[in-house]
Amino acid sequence: MIVRHDDVTLLAPGGAYVPSARALVVADLHAGYVQTLQKRGYTLPSQGDDALLARVGALLAAVEVDTVIVAGDLVHGRPAFAARDGVRSPLDRLLHAMGTRALVVVPGNHDRGSDDLLAKRGVTVAERWRVGAHTVLHGDEPLEVLRDERDRALARGGRLVLGHLHPALSLDDRAGARARVPAFAEAPGLLCLPALAPLARGGDLRRDDHSEELLRLADAREVTVTVIVGAKAIEVGRLSKVRAAGHGA
């Protein structure tokens, strides 16, 4: 884990912990991803959310958590709410794993319009959520809204915490081994969380087309990148330097 000065701790495999509130913020779990695509006609092997549940369990075991806040896309679509072949729905399996902890969802583009189904399960749904000095949004809101919320959070000594962007980084050992790993992207007043979903490949921050949305919010010279490798969060430096070092890779 990596502790920041503003009451935020970055945790592998992809969460931000606010100890003063005993709150864990995660994003883009996309529970029921495979079921949703199957419902849309894609031919995919049936696959549960065991890997996602393991990631959630690891985060909850690492710190003392009273409240879990999801910065959008808790589920991938409505099929995640449906039980199948006598097995709990993907969402209900996830809620069971969270135990008695309070769950707050700031809906994203995949779970907006599901407020009623979430409320029936005791989930709090909100357009934005404050955690101490920090504000949680999904990240697909209009740019002017995101910039304004970042400025407000920064003035309070906090951050705007976002999902949606799925930041990641491609690692290359120059000997033929390459891997893309999830990453935190942070700047003064801003924290973009990696997608917690195991099947989310993420957008490589070295690529212009993948980092475009982030760089509308913050300059590459002020963005710090922290990658997640296994059970470790490892800071790799300023995005401007990372992009320069990886140019042409």
C-alpha cells in the first residue's frame, strides 16, 4: 500500500482507502460482464466472477472498512441482477462478499437506470458522494463538471476520485516480454482509479488515444502513475517521463 499525505491510501489490487472515514473507494467492477455479453448474443464460455470476488476480498482483508463506495459500473448490465441455474446473481454474490458493510454506488454508464434494483438490495445510490474532503464521481460527466469538482476538492484539501478511465500501463523489458497492468493516475486534486474488473484490459497511458480524457483534466507533468503488479502498488513516476521513456515502444 502507498500512503498519501491527504488521507488516501492506494491499495492493490485497485482501491483507494480513506482511513479517517474507514471507507474504501473502488471503480468499474463490471460484475456479470460475461452474462451481459451472452445475453446480447455473444458466444462466450460461462464464467463466474470468482476472480473479481477474490480482488474484493483482498481489499476488504487489507484494511478496516465500514463503507464501500463504487465510482460507477458496479455491474456491466441488468443480467448481473438475475440468478441463473439456481446460483445467486453476480451482484448478489458480490453483495454477500461485502458482508454488513454499507455500500454506496455513484452510477456509471453501465449501471445508470438500475437505481430501483440496487435500492431493493439496500444499496445507496447517489449522483456524487463526499468522503471527508474528497468527492467521488464516475468520470463520464461533462468535462466542465469534472474540472469544477476537481477545483472544489482541491480547495478543501481533497481530491476528485474517478473511475471510468480504466488507466493502465504497458510494461516492456526490451527483451520481448510485455504486459499491461492496471494503474492509478493521480494529480493535485485528482485520483483516477484502475478498473477492478479482472477482464478490463485498461487504457495504456503511454498512448495518446488512451490518455486523452485524463489529459483534459490534468497535465502529464503533474500526473503520477502507480502500477499494480500482483499484490503490490508501485509508483513509477510522472506520466510525462513515463510517456517519454516509452515513446515508440
